[in-house]
Amino acid sequence: MKIYIYILFSLTLSVMACKNDNPQRPDSMLSDESGIKDNPIKAERLEEMRKKSKPMDIPGFRKQAASILDFRAKQDSNSYAIIEADIWEYQFVFDGEMSEPGAYKGMWIDFKTDGTYDYGRYDQVQGSGRYNYHFERGELLMLDDNNSLKPQEWTAKSAGDALVLIGTATYKDNSVQMKLERTTPDRLSR
């Protein structure tokens, strides 16, 4: 377990060392249209890029995730304590930038043995959904009960009382990582 903490600490330091406090980011190619009218090749490429950058199809993703959850529920109804024992409290989230220390204090998720989960902050439940943990692949598929939210798929790495979730490209979560720690309801009080 100490090696996992050391690796996670090293990864965090590496990410923080690479961070530039005042980044000079170039403007998006899609928004920079200077010189496009004079150059038909640029105009054609810009139009091609616009066609490829489609908005997210949340209803389609939800339908796909629901059918996967239904299929997996029929095939494998096993319960895995690695995910379901106790409640998981969020420690940090990395989505291009590391979250501020304490930003997720009191935020939790509780995976139940019946394939459902609840989540919230401190003693308030803020939502729920269905999930499946595929033990052999270490994949966690989550579908929120709120129809406006897209499904999520994570690669789950467990190390005792710590759980690291790494987003996959399936539902465009591949830029997100998070660390959760096992806790109990009495430790979630304000």
C-alpha cells in the first residue's frame, strides 16, 4: 500500500511541477478565421474540422449504457466488496488541473450490492443511479438516474482503503482522474 501512496504522491508532484501558472495558450483553430476567405484550402479544412467536432449525444450514450448494464446484470450478478464495502469519499479530482485541497470534503458515493449507488455531500443525498463493476477488466460503468447527465466509465484501481478512478474514452471521461478513500457515515459529519 505504501508503494501506491508513493506513486500517487510522485504523480501529483510531477503534474504540479509541469503546471504553468500563467499559461499562454494559443487561440482555437476553429475560432481563428483570419485569412480563411483568401485561402480555399484553409476554408475547406476548417469546415471539415467543424463537421468532425460533434456535440455529445447524451441520449444515445445513455441508451447504450443502459443496455450494457442490463446485459451485464443478467450475465454477472456477483457482488464485489472491493467497490461496495463502506462509503467512498472524494479526496481530489484531476481534470486538467488538480482540485484545491479540501474542495471535495464531505462528497461521497455509496455503491450498493444491488447494482445501484447514491451520492451526496455530508448527510444529504444529491442523486442516485445504476452501476456495474466488471472485476476482470477493473471497469466501473455508471448511469445516473438524472436523464440530463451522461454515463461514465472508469478504470478502477484499488489499494486497500483507496480507490483511483481513471476515465476512459468511451463516454469522453479520459481527461479525468480521481482519488477516493473508504470512510464510514459517522466520519462524514460536518
